[in-house]
Amino acid sequence: MDFVLEWWKQMLAAGVLIVGAGSIAWLRATFVSRVKHDELAQRVNAVEKTIEDLPSAEDLHDLDKRLIEVGGKIDALSPQLGDLKRVTDLLMENELRGSKKCQ
């Protein structure tokens, strides 16, 4: 008992030191540091900014409707382009035949 009465202050200080070190170790393992938190906050902000700049579902739907319209117009022009190709081929053939006669 004399030992405890003589060294109680040192044992109390050692106990407080051990509990404090354990608490700090637990806090560091459980919570993120301020620097790491700020880095993650910057990354989240960058991702949010990128997502804001992406087209919405309505934008994609409008684009789809416009592409369907363009496809319909191209389909409507296809017969005319076929006729134009035939005329061009005839003109080319006529031009080639005409150049043979001149020689």
C-alpha cells in the first residue's frame, strides 16, 4: 500500500497518457484529416460541375427527335440523288464519247 501512496501521481499520469494516446489513435483511425477532407471536397465539386455540364434527358430526347427528322429528310432526298447520279453518269458517258470523236 505504501507503494501506491508513494507513486499514485506517476501511475495516474501514465494512465492518462495511455488513455489519451489510445483516444488520439482511435480518432485518427475513425475520422478523416482536414487536408484529406478538403481534397475530397474539391474532387466532389469537380464531379458535380461535370455532371451539371452534361446534357439532360430532355436534351437527349430533343436530339433524338432531330436526328429522326434528318433521317426522314435524307430518305426523301435519296430518290432525287439517284436520278442526279444517273444524269451525271449519262453526261460523263456523253463527254467521253464526244472526246473520242474529236481525235
